[in-house]
Amino acid sequence: MQIKVAVVGGTGAEGSGLALRFAKAGARVFIGSRDLEKAQDAARRISAQVSPAEVTGHTNKDAVAAAGIVVLTVPLSAQVETLKSIRDSIAPGAILVDATVPLEIAIGGRLSRTLTLWDGSAAQQAARLLPGVPVVAAFHALSAEALAKLDHPLDCDTLICGDSAEAKAAVTQLAALIPGVRAIDAGPLDNARLLESAAALLISLNLRHKVKGSGMRITGLPSGADQ
Amino acid sequence: MQIKVAVVGGTGAEGSGLALRFAKAGARVFIGSRDLEKAQDAARRISAQVSPAEVTGHTNKDAVAAAGIVVLTVPLSAQVETLKSIRDSIAPGAILVDATVPLEIAIGGRLSRTLTLWDGSAAQQAARLLPGVPVVAAFHALSAEALAKLDHPLDCDTLICGDSAEAKAAVTQLAALIPGVRAIDAGPLDNARLLESAAALLISLNLRHKVKGSGMRITGLPSGADQ
């Protein structure tokens, strides 16, 4: 069955990159934005690169309505407002994938520093705002630049965590649509702060080493750790 | 010139593993422990595996006195007390490498959860306790089990951070003594909390995937990022 995925914040670099890769792999992609025209533009850009592509642009609210998986890729400063705006439109049984990294830049600080959130992590904040929706933290550390280079596989793992094994299995399947990416189960949603921190670490390495696409591979795991 | 390194907490699994690798590479190793006999036993065990080895066991206080680099590998619960006990014995110009991971187990909690320290990180706590000593955070995430397998290279990077470029260069050189390990500069000491969090993430993966030696490789950096 075709995966139906909404990318909320799908006009940003990270969201667009994910949407591009999902579309390339044959998923039905709904790009969401606060601005309908921007969402439609982003969908057109993706359609021009991938053929045949099933990508359409919508307001965030409309984008999530038909999706089985909703991927949230907005800055921390927009996370709460965006979640409130979509929560009544998320389809019953749908999963939210939160990729938010709680960076200090949200309050005018540095890109490489994290904020401590009351809930412990951005993903737990999302879960509190969406009662009843299984939340999986994932895709924080995938380089937007690497995602955009459609001819190149990525060279990085994505750590995922959440409290629903079924939802994590669905996200593992979604991650597998991106060549080179391996999803690794990092436990309950409670661990999301460690994943968000690891993403901040990669951002910090990008700044220091003047690259845009540092990634992380986990070594020493048994084969099948990504199942 | 021969590297002179003291491993404080050198009778623990992590400290012994590092001491073994440093000795194997020809460094002069001073193993420190609160218990002199345990330190001497550990030194004998290493000498039995590596020949010729220059490894001796001492109290922590005596171990650090002759070393150019002091590596601290104690649990968080012993970090402050140990630093206070050695600070008057550290040689002028010597560097402290702090590998402490602030885990909740220090207060009876879980191995895979971190504590938030007043100073921001265990390494910054060490720096506060050792005014004038250059502190580098490093070696948190190296698997003790992998270090102990002398015939096998490791498959992981060690992220290092600190405020002295010279001290970081010395630690990079020390890391290079361990086959397979690449030190990657992760910026100022202020970033140590991200490194400590990344170590907790690996501990969490070890528990979840029932392994003892998960590690981390950073991808997408320019060659020479470890310089």
C-alpha cells in the first residue's frame, strides 16, 4: 500500500528535502505550509525533479487530513502553534513524527545550543499537545543539503524513539525510503532529549568544520537493530 | 617524546581499557586508584598483556604528579571528591581529560538517563574545580569492552571539546594511540554537555540492543577534521 505522508513545514529546507526523497520513492506526499502558495510552489519544484511524482501543496491543516504519517519539520519557535493548528485535522490512527530540535536560536541565541523544555524534549512537548496520537521522534539529524542531492545516497543513521512499537515500525519503513538512511530504535519517547541533543551536536560540527552535511553512524550494533 | 599519561580511576573497566591501549602504544602509564593495591594489580594485569609495558600503579594523588596528561575515568558520584584529592598534585602545564558522563545512576536512578549539572556538564564542573588546568572533554563514548580486545581496532570516533587548542591537539595525539579511534574537534568546553549526552545515547543503545560496544562515527566531515 502506498505510504501517505504529510510534511508540515514542508517548504523549509529539511521538510522539502524529506518530501523530495519520499516522493522519489513513490510515496503520496502532502506538503503543508502556513502559506498555501508556498506549499504549492514547493510541490511544483519537487514534481519537476521526480517523475512520476504524487506531490501536492496545501495549508498545514489540509495537508495532514489525508495522511497516515505526519512529519513535523518546523523550527522550535513555530512548533506549538503549528501543532495546535493541525491537531483537530490529524486523521484517526495517524502517527506524528517530530523532528524538532530545541535550539537556542528560537529565543535569539545560538544555533548550536539547546534549550531545556519543560516536557523534557520537543517530541514530548508534541505528545502532550496531541493526546492520543502516537508520536515518534525521528529525522532530526538528516542533512537538508544531503537530502536535496537526489542522485546521492545519504551516509547516516536516524535514531528514532517513541512509545508505540507499531508507530516506530511505520517510521522505520518511511526512513527506508531514503537511500543510505538506517533507522535505529533508541527506545521510549522519554529518550528524545538525547536524540535532539545529538542533532545539536551535528549542527555544532557543521558550523565548526564548515560543512552542511555531517551525519552520524552507529557502530557495534547487531545486524537487524534497525528492525 | 614519550607521552606520560595518568589514568585516574584506572582500575575501572573504562580506565583499564584506556590504560591498556596507551601502554600498548608505548606511552608511560600511571594507573591511579583510591586503593594502591588495586592500582598495582591493574598495572600488573596490563603488563602481562603488553610487552614491553611501562605501567605502574599508584594512589590517584601520586599517579598524576608525573603525568603530562591526566585522564579522569570515574563515575559521576566520585568525580568531585577525586578532583579535590588530586588537584594539588597535578603538574604545572598538565592537561586534564574528563570522560565523566553525568548519569542518573549516580543518585540511584537509571544508567541511560542524564543529570543536569549546575555547571552545565561534568567537564565544566571539572574545569571549575581545577582553575588554571586546561580541561578537555573526551573518551566518554569509547566502549570498555572494545578497548579490552587488544587485537581489534575500535570502530568509533571520539568527540573532544575544550577551550585550549594546544590541549586539544595533545588529546588528539593521545586518541590516535588507539587503533581505529579518530578524535573530532567539537568546539569549546561549553559543548561538553552535548558529548556527555551522546555518550548516554550510546549507553541507552547498548541496553536496548543488548550489546556492550556501540560506538559513533561522524560522516560528512572534510578530511583532516580530526586535526
